[in-house]
Amino acid sequence: MRLPNFTKSAINQAGILYFTLTLGLTALIFVSVQQSLRQSANDPQIQLAEDGAAAMAKGTAPADIVGDQPVDVVASLKPIVITYRGDGGLAAFNGEFGSAKPVPPDGAFAYARAHGQNRFTWEPAPGLRLATVLVYNGGEHPGYVLAARNLREIELREDQTQNYALAVLAALLIVGIFVLVVIK
């Protein structure tokens, strides 16, 4: 079978288009999957923080919202719950942070107060990243409920997704190079 006679310019343009589309689509798919993984990591915390804020609004004591089962945030994937007074002062928490007091990053309370809720990645200690939801209750019993959990498993899945995307990208680039060499 004889291939059509393409000009070098047409081959180069087709090659550039192929490589650009391959890179762009691979990056788009990776970012989409990564963001889906990261956003779904908030799901349990959204429910815990919203339910906790609703209980706080009804006058439930902070310690009752948090519970009495301590959670080691480094070792466990179980979500933690922390309550703060309306002024941002610590009320109760069930997460074990060593000797450190769990204080969210600057601006977290202000954003939650202005928008009702704040979802962010919190790094309370080097290497410890938490998917965090902070909900503000401004009612008769004002305060904040924070729910967070370790991102360790999500980050492992993100790494696997990145490796898969790079493997597919490499395979598609190799196929593209092979086709270009055959056509030339």
C-alpha cells in the first residue's frame, strides 16, 4: 500500500497539532480526575461540620458536638471535629495534634464568617495535610465547627493518577513519533 505524498510542511503541522492535542488532553484529563479526587475528600467533613453547626445553633455543648473519642490525625483517616467560640477561641476538639493547639490558617475564620463555610487544605504540621471544612454559626450560640481528615490516601491516588497519565502520554508521544517517521 502506498501512502499519499505529503509535503514536509503538512507533516510538520500535523505533528505539532497531534503533540499539542495529546499533551493538552492528557493534562486536562489528569487535572479533572485530580480535582474530582480532592473535592470528594471533603464530603464527610461537609456533613460533620454542617451538622455540628446546626447542633451548636440549638445550644448543644461543644464537647458533645466533638465527641469523646480522640483521633490521632497523623495515623488515622477518621475525620476529626473541632469547635471554636464566636471569637475564634478553641472550645473543644477530638483530634490529637501532639502538644500543639489546632489553629486554622490566618483568614480561615473571616472567610467562613463572611461566606458561611470555608473549604481548604490545612497543613497543621509539616507533612500532615488535612481536607478541611469550617462552618460558621452566627445564631444565638455563635461559633465555628471544623471537620478535617488526613489526605494521605487521596494524595496516593493522585500520585497513581499522575503516573498513569504520564505513561499514557509517553505511549501516545511514541506512537506519534513512530507515525511521523513512517510518513516521512
